[in-house]
Amino acid sequence: MADKAKVALIISETSAHLGAYFPALASCEEISEVVLSDEGQKHVEEARKKLGDKLTRVYNSPEELFQKEKPDMALITLEAGKAPVAINIALDHGCPVFAEKPACTSIEAFEALVQKADSKHLNLMLALANRNNTEVKAARRMIRK
């Protein structure tokens, strides 16, 4: 991996937690650029505003993105029915994946992705974004009491 990372952000119109991911990607000094796959192009304008100059290119699909780019990591936030295809494409191109959960509709489908990642010595990570939500923190405090 280079000194600074190129991140592929794979999203669609129903992607979760973009309000957290855009500023995190924009402010992370370890990320040099973000390449975006936004099926339907619903979030492109917001991505341009939030990511600024870090957003270097936009694509219509993960296939198109990975044909033209070699990112250091893919952040995939798609519905569970769509995510496995994008994860497979990223892994096929030698790219570690950080995926929003649920990343699949069945444990068997996820197990196949884990096996593929393991066979390629790539990380396949799941996001736990809700742990920082205010209501989750409040619930955690109540449970501890």
C-alpha cells in the first residue's frame, strides 16, 4: 500500500451511513483519493461537496470502477442483496473490503466471501457503525448501571 490510500466507495441510492462515511473519508489524512461507484448517480453531488478534491472519479458500477482503478481498499455500503456481487468484484481484483452489514442475505453466501478473501489473503471487514449512535451509547450506559 502506498503512503496514502486510494479508497473505492461503492454505494447506491439506498446506501446507509453516508452522512458518517463522507466526512470520515474527507478528513482522514491517510486517504489521498476516493473513487466512487454510485449506481443511479443519486449521491454524486453530495459526494462532490463533502469529499471535495479527494473525489477524483465517478463510475456507474463496481465493474466499471475496478476495470479502471486499483484502489487500496473498498468501502461497500449496499443492500444485502446487492453487496455480495460488489464484494466479489473487489476481492477478484485483489482489493481488501470494508462492508456495511448485513453484507449478504445468508450465512452461506457470506461464508463463501470469507473463504474467497482468506484464499487471497485479503481482509473482509464488517462495519459496526451503530455502536457510536447516541441511542446505542445511552443503552450501553443503562445496561452498565
